Amino acid sequence: MVESIKHCIVLLQIAKDQSNEQQHANGPISTINPVDGIYQPPLDTPAVNTMPTQTTLPPDASQVCKSDQRPSTLPVGPVVTVMGSLQTPTPNSTGSGPSGPSSGVASPAHIPLPSHSVPDFSYSSSEDEFYDADEFYQSNTSPKHCIDPSGPPAASPLTNEETALKRPNTTESLNSSMSNGTTDTDQFDCHDDRDDDGERESVEEHKSVIMHLLSQVRLGMDLTKVVLPTFILERRSLLEMYADFFAHPDLFVSIAEQPEPRERMVQVVRWYLSAFHAGRKGSVAKKPYNPILGEVFYCHWDLPSETEEPSPPTETVSEGPVPWASSNSVSFVAEQVSHHPPISAFYAECLSRKIQFNAHIWTKSKFLGMSIGVHNIGQGCVSCLEHDEHYILTFPNGYGRSILTVPWVELGGECNISCSKSGYSANIVFHTKPFYGGKKHRITAEIFSPNDKKSFCSIEGEWNGVMYAKWATGENTVFIDTKKMGIVKKRVRKLEDQLEYESRRLWKDVTLNLKIKDIDAATEAKHRLEEKQRAEARERKEKEQQWETRLFHEDGECWVYDEPLLKRLASQRH
């Protein structure tokens, strides 16, 4: 009911603002393209009436407001870029029971997703945004490719054979020291080169566009076909955003270093709670690019040295997910494995510490009046191979708040972490800010021993600030202080070394034009990419060719990396 009231207020404000603009402007508002603002029509052309028309709220809001006033539903015109996932890299499903592994090697149990936990609406950018990926971006060297030999040649002069196994340029500066940002080594530091003031100006400058679009949606509405302008895009792919989950690789690998199950569970919770703040560095919430089916992203982190002297070089792991990374690095790979529904899968490992992580995320969304709610469905699994322990974890929902003014991201929902072998578990709650009063970004957590109903550790604080732990002994300690934690820079190959379907190379034209604030060129570049994908998807459909994923396979209700560390170590023993 509160959301319904807020939605009515928004619609009334929209009607008021547009009415005031019409009274003070020299000409009527352009409803064909709100970005154009005011225009003067020819003298013989009647003025376009943009006064609000009556519409009906959803049934659940009818008791609050019998009808609302909103501008006529008119097309936005050339604004073709659309709203995609605002999600944070996290799923939020619960359940129990393992799914059978698809290989001969025993894989950790995954919790099946109950049907009642799946929301009703898909959060894609448009009805064609998550179209089938094209053969154009499939590697010629991959055993899974289905490219038609007569198909169009690659746009880049570099062939897949030249890039697939090419190591990064050794002259490139790869500083793995701790920093307060996550800038990378190539010229497209799209996710860290942020100007908060510029972002605020962008939102204010295009406020009329946002207000017009809000007038066309209703509470609980599917956002699939809601068109939003290009300026709301963040300059990186969603797959790259998921990599920020490992911005503290030292905490991740330290899980396997703990001698006792209790300490390992505490460390899993510590790493988990530290994993969210790195993905949001700007004050204004923007959406990443919606990954194209078959798109991949590779990176790795060199673990920070405990001494000032550089760590001795180690051999690379040629059979690992990132062949140019060393055995003492945390390697990461992500792939968009499905487009209906939009599902991303990602995997990370550290060979020297015998630890791996596998996860998949399926996003769904609803319009909530003053905000957008994104449900992240899926799960992750941390595997400590030397202890044969598998920690199944779920993740919070994401919310885009204050979408009419300066958007910001909030996490909310109850999450769980459990280890079936040790019996330890944790419940974590991400609290959303109350409508009146209250603090932002609050979390509370409880960690339980096997068969205990009373926790031995209680945690509270802010997921992007300081979190405090109260132990059963009565001791109070700082559990995590994200303000003082340096973020380890991830290492990404230069564009010329990347495969054609790697995220940064795939979106490079959009990224560059967004960086220089050429919105029209960015929109055109994105449109060209989408049209190319649609055309090749139609060609594959005509030839009755099925898409095959590159790096992951479906295992029950989960998506599992094809060659995880667990499987490779088992094959070595035999």
C-alpha cells in the first residue's frame, strides 16, 4: 500500500511538472523525443496535447487511489537503449537436496530452486535483448562451435587462432599492489574511471526522459519492454561486474587455510560479507551491459604479498580457466549461458590453495513505484578441496532506489550459507531502509554450530562500511572494515589479445563513446551489435543449429564449469 501511495505521488508530480513546463514554454513539449525538449511546430500544425490522461492502477493499489494521472503513453523515438539488470552479483534462492553431477567426478551438492521462489517477470533490456548468440562470436578453435563456413568473416583483423592462446603483453604494467580502486591495465578502465559529479549532471540533465518513461509503467509491471536512454549505462558488462565479487582474493583463499571447520565457516562469512562493496564505487547507480549469449570475461588476481618483496614467479596453469595466470593467482571466468531466461555463470579457483567457487545467477524484476526490484535467483558453492567441504550460499536481491532523482543501489533479503559435511551454517539478512528513518545498507548475521539453535557469533553493521561481531564469550570485535580494506586490482588482457567474444572487446565501441560522452554514437554502436546478433540468430534458426555453451554445462538446475579444479585433481590422482 505504501508503494502504491508513493507511485501516485510520483505520477502527480510528473503531471504537475509537465503542466508547468507547458505554461512557461514558448512551445509545446516534444513527446516524440523528450530529449529535444521544447520545439516550435509549424503554424498550420495543431499543438500536441500532452496533458495527463486517466489510467487505472493495479488492483492492489485501487483502494489507495481509484485512478491516477499520467501523461499519454507515447513512443520515446530514437532513444533505443533499454534498461537491463541493475542487479548486484548475487542469487537468492533456497532449497535442499543435491542434483546429480553430469560427469564421473563427484561434484558438490547444489540446492534445487523451489518453483515458488521464482518471480513472475524477466528483467531483460527488451524483448530481443537476450536473443540467441551468433556463430560470429564462436571460436573457430572450439570443439563446440557451430559456425557456417560460408558465414560472414570476423570484423576484426585478428583471427581467433591468433588470440585464443596469446599471452598478455609482457611490457604491460601489471601492478598487483593494493589500491582503493579496481582499475585495470588496458585503456578501457570503464568501471573505475567514474566522475560522480558528471553522473549526477547526467541524471539531472535527462530528468524529463526518466519522468516520461516512469509515466508508462505500473506497479508490478514487467520491465522487459520499458525503454531507457543510453546515458544510464555503466561502462562495463555484467559479467565483469561479477568479477568484483573477488576483489579481496586474499580473504577468499584464506578460507582453505583455516585449520578447523568452525574457523572456515567464519572465514566464508567474512569473505562473503566483504564481496559486495567493491561492485559499487560510484554514488549514482547505473546498469551494466546485458551480456550477449556466448559472451565471456576472463581475469585474474595476484595475491598480495605479506612482505614488501615481490613474490617469486610461479608456473602458469595451462589447463586452468585462465591459462596465463599462475598457480598462486585467483583465476576467474564468466559466461552468459542463457538469454531466456538471462543466466550468467561464473567460476573462480586458486590452484595453490585448493579452493574453487562456482555460481550461476538468473535475474527477474518488477517495477515497485519509486524503485526497481531485481530478484537474483541461483546459488554459489565454495569448495575447500583438501577438506572435502562445500559451502552452499545464496545472495540478496538488488533494488534501484530514487530512480526519479539520483539513483542508488540497495541490497535486501535473507541469505543462507551452509556446509553439509561440518554442519555449520549462517543466516544473513540485508535490511532495506524503512520509508521513514532508519539507516541504509544494514546487515545482521548469525553463525551457528551443528545442531545449535543459538548462534556463537552475531554480526551487524553496514555491508559497505564497518561490521562488528559479538561472540558467545562476550567479546566484541571488528569483523570487517570495508573502508580500510584495499581492493586488489584484477588483471585483464589488452583488447588486441582478447577473443572476439570477450566482454571488453565485444563492447569496446559502446564503452569508448560512453567514456567521451557521445551518447548518440554509443547508442548506434550498441544498436549495430544487437542487429548483427539478431541476424545471425535468425540464420542459425533457419539452419536448425542449436547453441552450445563454451565453458559451462547445465547440471540439474545449476550451471557448472566444464573443467573445475576438483575434476582436474581427481584425474591426476587416477
